[in-house]
Amino acid sequence: MDLLLVNPGNSQKIYQNLADKLAAIEPPTWALLLAEAIRSKGFEVGILDVNAERLSVDASVKKIKEFNPKLICFVVYGQNVNAGTVSMSGATQLSKAIKNLIPQKTVALIGSYAQALPKKVMEDEQSIDFVFTNEGVYSLIEVLQNGNFEYESLREINGLALRDVFGKVILTQPGRVVPSEKMDLDLPGYAWDLLPFKDQPLDLYRAPLWHAEYKENLRSPYAAIQTSLGCNFGCSFCMINIINRDDNQEIGVASNYKGMRFWSTSHNLKQFDILNKLGVSTIRIVDEMFLLYKKHYEPLCVGLSERDYSKNLRMWSYSRIDTVTNPEFLKTVRKAGIKWLCLGIESATKAVRLEVSKGKFEDVDIHKVIRQVHDADIEVMANYIVGLPGDTSESMQRTLDLSLELNTSGWNMYAAMALPGSELYKMAVENGYELPANYTGYSFHSKDTLPLPTKELSPREILKFRDQAFLDYHKNEGFLNRIENKFGSEAKKSIVEMTKVKLERDLFS
């Protein structure tokens, strides 16, 4: 085998007790895209999904030996913006075992943490032979075509960080990303057939509980696909655009690489047709800004609504609160099978929103927008962030109060984190803020999580507020009544059980 793409695990450390039954298990979208791109060039490719199969390190190494690949490449992303960093914990644990047990194997890595901090990865992780400094499609193809994984040969390939013969970290010239006009050709789909399964395709994967209307039997099979890549905004807390990196700065900042690329409507519809044939109706559209450009989403939504299977789809997609203000547009979205919108409300305080979204957040009536979405028979997963620059105890409380007033069927609140690749990370480094000591410390749910402070609030105060707010919201009678009325008593019971899971936090000990 020419290439084995590895999706690492370590969910217990990342999610604690949520990992057993509550945390989503998402297909490794970028590994699937890479696998299809690489094998379309004639290479033999495999995928090892350590996370989905819940493999131990020893079992993972055993399977790698069976695959016997020429090149092992960890693909380190995930369902949350912090996943590219927190999943480094599982990747490096396994890479060290590989170097110990099968040292002759070459180990590479693609992922958002390496894209943000390629030099640091190579200095910190001796078990990684080289990393890719952006999405890596063209660079990976060149590496495989070259076939020689030694420094003298690899240094001629763009888009890599590697060590020279003296151990010094060298960054080659920045690599190219796949342009929009070549997306259909050079990223031609998903290698679903390479994923593990038990009884049917994609049955080892499960949707977030809310996406399945808080019903366990609706969570699997589950798929996640992209119809576009990147984002045209430069929010300081986000690192999504780091995949587009085109420079060799020591600390990459995602807002410097903003921009969107699109697959064609016909290509995207074909991917939904494939999933339908595989028996999958619970689907996440991964795009950060799926509903931003009408010329992109409208023909896709219309095409989906014309398909017989659309009435059975249970999909969700992201959007910003200021881009879903048109009721007619919402009807089109709903007919396509999108039953949930994940909206980034972030904060109840306009000044805080403007601070982190580069002034591009339109001032809208949030209550009115949520009513319009609900009137279109679409549920809302509302995202909030506390501990953003400018936040105070009072502004965090206003955000919680707003969320209770909006009473959406889905609710997320995160403590602001200096995610590698975000502007907040570079700011934290420059200001000497304490950063997590381990990869898992960047997890929103881990025991050793460490949020950023603000001028008025410590990380402990912010995290304590967030964890209590989670309970306040999900135990609120208004919310529980909404869930029972919409989805039934079973759904309400699932939420009650969920609130009994306690997260341990080092900051509270």
C-alpha cells in the first residue's frame, strides 16, 4: 500500500465521560477527501479510523503492520474547531509507538495544529518525520510520486516542514491549495468504502444527540460532507482558514488566509445521491458558511428538494445569525431537508461580537431572526462563547439570559480558547498568557482545559460560569417543555440523563 491515512483517537481524555455515549463520532471528512484524491492518481490508499473503532495503541500498531504502507500520514482534524489540536494527543501517542515498534516506517501529519505551528510540531514531536503546512493535496501527491522520503529528496517539494541532516527544522516554499475551478477534478469525492463498519456503512459513526432530536436510534448511520472550503470572515477566535495557509510565518494566523472555494452543484448533488444509496439520512454539512452565498446554496437546496429522498433527510448546517433574515430563503432551506441551523450568536453584547468578528457582524434583531427560523420549521443549535475579549461577569450573564429567552432546541456555550491558528492564540503568546500544557488542555470538555482570561475574569471564573450555565439551560423548565413538545418524552429524558454527567476540571480542584 502506498499510503495509510490515520484518524487518531483519544476521546476519553478529550471528552471525559461524555465519550462513552454522548460525544459525536464523526467520519474523518478530510481523510476521506484526501484518500479519494490520492487514489484517483493511481495510488493504493487505506484509512485506519482509530477513533471510530475505539482501538488501543497496540491494536492500532498491529493493524498498521497488516496494512504495511510505504507512508503513514495522520490526518488530524475533527468536528469542533479545536479538534485539530486536541486530537494531536492521540496522534502523537500512536506515532511514538510506531517509531518504537516499527521504526523503519515514515510518519507524516496533516492537520490544523501543524498548519498553524509547523516548526513547533517538528521540534516537539520527534516521532513525526515531516508535516504539511496547508491542506496538503498537491504536496502529498508529489511526495508519493517522488517515493523517496529522505530529506535531500523532500526538500524540493513545496508545502512541507521537515528536519535537515543536522536536525534543524526547515520549511520548504509554501504549497498550493486546490483552486475552486479544480475542486471537482482534484478533490473528486469521498472514499466511503475505506471506512470500517459493523453491519452497514457508516454505522460506527453517530451524530450529536441534539441533531438526532435527542433520540439515540436516529444518531446512526451518520455522515458529514463539505460543499465548500474556507470562510470569507476573519473572526479572531476561529482557526478554520488555517487550511489555506500560503506563507511560512512561525505562527500562522487563520484570518490572514480567508477565502472560500466551492465544488459545483452537480458534484455536490452527486455526493448526496451516494449517501442516499448507502442508507444515510442523518447528515452534517460541514461548511463554515454554507448559507452565505445564494448562488452556491440555492441551486443545491433546490436540487435536493427535487429528490424523493429529501423528505427523509435530517441535516444541519452552519450559518451566521445575520445571514438568515429572509423567510423565503428559509423555506428553500427546509425543503432541502435541512432541519437544523447552527447559528453563531456568540454574545448578547454587540461590542463583544464586533471585537472578535472584525466589525462584519450586522446588527440584527436576534429574537426576530430566531422566531423566523422556528416559523420555517427549522430548529436552532445556538452557539455562544464566554470569556471573549471585553467580557465581564455581567456580559456573560446577559448572554446566558439571552439564550434562555431564545429557548432554542440546541445550545452550546464554550469558554474562549487560544486555539492554535487563531488570532487569539498569537495574541496570547505575545501577551505572555498561560497556555495549556498539553494538547488536551485545548479541549472544551477535558479535565485540564485552560480558557483565556479577560481583563476582569480569570480562566477559572469563566469556566465555572460556563459549566453552571450548561446545567442552568438544560434543566430550565421552558427548555425541557419545548423539547418534550417537539420531540417527545424520550427526548426530554435523554437531556435529563445528560445533565447527570459531571465533568472534572483541574481549575476547580
